[in-house]
Amino acid sequence: MLASCSPISTSAPRLQVGWARHAEDVQAAQVLRWRVFAEEMGAQLSPPPGTPAGLDVDRWDAHCEHLMVWTLDEAGGRQDVVGTYRVLTPDGARRAGGWYSDAEFDLAPLDGWRSSLAEVGRSCTAPGWRQGGVVMMLWGGLTQFMQRNGLRGVLGCASVPMRDGGHAAASLWARLRQTHLVEPELRVQPRLALPVHELDDTLDVEPPPLIKGYLRCGARLLGAPAWDPDFGVADLPVLQELERMPAAYRARLLRG
């Protein structure tokens, strides 16, 4: 584990954000992920053989740090996990043989950044806790993590549901590529591209809350969306650089 895995203090009376310290913590995050991705979203997950039922597990988990938000009981003891991110550090990515996102995109344009970027993924929040507070606590933990470990930023996939066949995702890409696309030398290519040219990209679509939050914090798109048939989503590759985060947001998130 990287340094500073102790809980991050928060003024919220019923919640606490911190890093997994034990296998039981990671398993609690995997239970939440299964409930959100498999049971709620209908993702076709394929845990390794022998994995207990009801857990979302893959080969990257063992190489990741796991950031979590817990509810607290009256005595301040941790109860349920209501939000989580997993973070693959540069060292973790070397051990794992690459980023999870390498399977979805040709990330060769970022090869020079691999030692200074962490990958974030498997972000989810429990129903009833999606009003923004839990996500802000997770982002605060991530921002502190980036600064504490001298990271340039994080990358990951921001998912857009494809219940409409992909038209909303194509429309978001058509709009955001005009305003939030990285410079040409950093642009990546999807391995299984969403066929945006065959879709209606003229819809007036509001970005999902997570993507809206990323953009508000200065994130940029690395390229066109990939299609993830297992999760039934279009994935937009996102780069969040610490130095591009607006000063007010960065100060707020670093305060925890």
C-alpha cells in the first residue's frame, strides 16, 4: 500500500472517507460494486473462478489502492460502504502489466506520462447516497492522494449508458470534443469504437453527473468513446490533471 492509508478526516456527521487497510475493506467495496454494476446496471461481470457470489473481482484489484466512504454508527465505528473508487498507481500498473484502460484504448500517446499518472476506475455510489456529498468526499481523497504522491493527474473511463443504442453518447462526444479535447499529440484511439458516425449525434443531452463533475474540475477528453459491451456503456477516456483543476475546487478538495 502507498503511504497514508489512514482515514481522511471529514466534518460530515455520518460519513468517513479513507483507504482500505484490510482484505475485508476491499471485499466490502467489491460487494457494493457488484450490487451497482451487476444487479442495478446489468453488467456482465466475469469474476475469477472460485470468487464468492456477489463480489465484483478482477485481476487489477490486487494491484490497486481502494478509496471508500463509510457510514458511521453513533460511536464513530464504520458501518456500510456507500461509495468507492479504485486507484492503480504507476507502481501498481507496472506490477499489473498496464492500465485497465489499455484493453479499451491504444494509450501509446500517454507512454511518457505513465510514471506520473494513476488510473481510477470502478467508481460507484450506493442508491440513496447520490446527491453529491459522497462523490465530493471521494474526489477530495483522490486530490489529496495526487498531491501527496507527486502525481501529475489521473486517467480513467467516464461511462455513458447505452440504453438508447448510443445516441446520447455520440451526441455528448460531438459536443464535448469541441470544448474539452486534449491536444492532438495526446489523443488516444478506442480499440472497439462506438460507431458514432452511424448514430444521431445532434441530441441535446445533459452529461451524466460524474462526467459533469469531471469537466467542472478541469478534466479533458483523450479521444472518441469506446464501446464496452460487458457493461453496456460507452466509455469516454478522461484525463484529470492536478494543475488544470480550478484553484477554488482544488482548495476545497484539499481541505477534505
